[in-house]
Amino acid sequence: MSISEPSSLALRPQTSLHCSYHDGMFSHEPRWESRGGKSDGFLRALEHSYEIEATCFHEAGHAVIDYALGMGCASVSIEANYAIQADGKLGVRYGGLAMPSARMAQKSGRQIKRNVWNEAILIFGVVNCAGPAAERKFRFLHDMPQRLLFASEGDHSNVDAAGKRLEMSGRCSFAYRRLTWRVAQRYLDQEAVWGAIEVLADELNLEWSRVDPDGTEEQPKAGDQIKAVVDGRRARTLMRRAGVRPGMLGIMFG
């Protein structure tokens, strides 16, 4: 369901692939349809397709880094939630969830609750940053508007909460944000890691094409939720084939 973007739509100024935590998590550039150059209907259709792909890359980023840091992968999914907007029109918001193995999540949770600097709290922050970082890289490579303000809302809340835990032991929460974001971006520079994210995102997009309401006669309505899921076994197989092994990444502390 991917749509190739015409070069005439590369309307945003080129920015750096790597950026600060703030510029990555809170970017909110204007939509394509507000920039002119093509009909609103064409731009909305084009952006709709890309927003789904961007969500796939976001969740694939979480899942691959989780897996590569030894946290396993139970499942990865994307979803669309439909609701009436302030202008009275039906709107859609995309999201998703990458689930690590239950055993590793429980073990990590116990370590994080100690409120001290340890590997678990660093991994937690890096994995939460990896989703927005992967989405940002996808948007950058396709000259899409960087619109992560709402997409990264839950990820930022998680990183912020972990940073506040570290403040209890005298650590700086802002330094924690900067470090985890920087490490996540560095991981995405690795060829095997980014390749695995692309493969898993494509699989999510394929699953989405099977449930996408645009491909059916039944139109979505307010309150509807549509979800596409790649189960853990399939996700792990795809990641291994792409060259990512469980626990292959060593945590970077600088």
C-alpha cells in the first residue's frame, strides 16, 4: 500500500538525521496538505499512506531494539482509533505496541523500581526512544513532515518517569534523556538493525493491508478501532533473518 512520493512534494527543508531529544520527540511540522502544490485530496491520500508506514516503523523500532538488547519480543502491532474531531469531521489517530517477553519485562521492572542507575533503566529509556527515532529516520528519508509530538507522547512520558526515578538517587533526568536518545539513534545507524526495522515494518504494513478499511466497502465510524498484529514468533524470525540476534547489542554509556 506504499505510495511513492513525487519529488515535487519534497517541500520541507532538509534537516539533520541526528538531532537532540527535544527536537526529535517534540517536532510538529505542518502537514503536506497545508503547503500547496497538489490538490488537498491527493495530499491527504498520500499522507494517509505515509502516516501508516511511519507508525509501522515506529513500532518496529521499539521491537527490534527490545529484541537486540535481550528483552525478547512477544508481539508488535499498530492500530487506528477513529473519533469525531473539533471540526465535526471523522478523524483517525494511529498508534501501536511492541511487547517484550513477559519474563524479561517483569525482571526489568523490578530493577527499574530500585530508582538507581543500572542497565535495566538505561535499556528502558533506549527502547522507548527507539520508536520515535525510527519513525523520525523514516520520515527524514522520505522527506515527510516531522510530526512526532503526539506519536511520541507515551514514549516521552515513560522516559520522563524513569528520569524522575533517577533523580531520587541524585542523577540528572535531562542527562538521562539526552543519553538514551543518543544511544537509540546510534543503534539505528547499524545496517543490520535498520534492515531488521525495515523488514518488520513491511510485515506490519502487509498485515495492515488485510484489515485496512480503505480496502473494504464498510467505512469506519467514530469509536472504531482497527488493529494489525505480527505475533512474536513471526517477528523474531524476521529479525533473525535480517541479521539481528537476541541480546546482540551492547549498551553504550557514552
